[in-house]
Amino acid sequence: MILAAGYGKRMKNLTDSKPKPLLVINNKELIRHNIDFFLDLGCKEIVINTHYLHEQINHFVEKYYSNSNIQLIYEPTLLNTGGGIKNALSLLGDKNFLVTNADILWRKENKNDVLNFVNKYQLIQTCKLLLSKEINFKGLKKSTGDFKLNNGLVQRWEKNDPHLYYTGLQIINPRIFKLIEDKCFSLNVLWDLLIVNRNLEAYVSNSNIVHIGDINALNQFKDD
């Protein structure tokens, strides 16, 4: 699943009339980078959630990927990251699946890392995150880390911990959504529940991960 429903406000005026996933970087739309990367990886089915300027994304997929098994699910009201995935479970099925943020610029150099990450993905009992060290995480990033690893289990980052960033890619066992009754919620709520129960796993990427999170990152990497 590719999360593509947001407004992209950190892109400023670039998203006034175009959804963020359709912004062009290296002569390809962000969402095309995502779709092509995961099709090449071996994904046979892709689900994309939409909201803001959703008609443009629909048209793009119909025009360029009519021969691929790509389904779009429109959210009349934004459901946040966790709610958006939960809303799409009827399309995603009852087996483990991948979820990626649309603003990660997946590149050839990431392929081996992602293949290692998804190896035996159906064995994941809850959720597994792909994380990145600070030196490998490019583009928009916070001054604080997202997580830390303790004996292979994920915990929240605390001051003075090494910086580990969430790369926007995770493996999800759909049964974890039974933990939350809400329809609109952030994935952070789910992750925190799993952390408390020592059930959140992670794998650290060795390749550079590029987060096109704002207009500065877009300008930095658009001709890279």
C-alpha cells in the first residue's frame, strides 16, 4: 500500500493545484518512483489511498498503469495514516502486506536492503519497521530521532540515543488493527501499543534513504 492522501503543505505553492505524489523529481513523479520500485521488487498488487486532488492521481494511474493490478481507495475525509490503512483492509486482505509513504524516493540502491527487509515477511506477527541511521537518512528529517533498538525490539528515541529514523516502509500483520476501534488515527498510536507489549520489530537499512518531505528536499534531489 502506498499512502498518498495528504495535502503536502510543506511543498508550499507546488501543491496548490497538484497533489504531492505527482510532483516530478528526476523526470518522474514521486508516485511513479514508488510504483516502479515495488513492481520491480515483485509486488503483484498495489493499493493507493487518496484524498486531496484525488482525481489527478486516479487519472495518472489509469493512464500509465492500466495493465497493472493497482486499486485506489478514496477517503472523503482524511483518516490519518493508521485509519487510512485500516479503511483499506478489505482490499489488502488478511495476509501481511507492505506499506510505504509516497514521499520516499526509492532508488535502485535501496533494492537489496528492501529485499532483505521483506524476506520471510509473512512470519511477522505484528509490525516491522525499516529504520535508517542518521548518516544514511537524507532529505527532511527531525532534530530528534524516531526510535532506538534494544535487543532487536523497538523503543521510542530518548535524548542522547543514537538517531534512528523511520524510512516510511513497514510490514504489517492486519490483525494488529483489532487493537484500535477508532476509524481515524495515527500509526504512532499503534506503534506505541506494540512498544509497550514489546512487539514492534525493526530492520536497519544500510543504503541511503531519501525523504522528499518538503520543498527543500525536493529542490535538493530533483536533479540528483
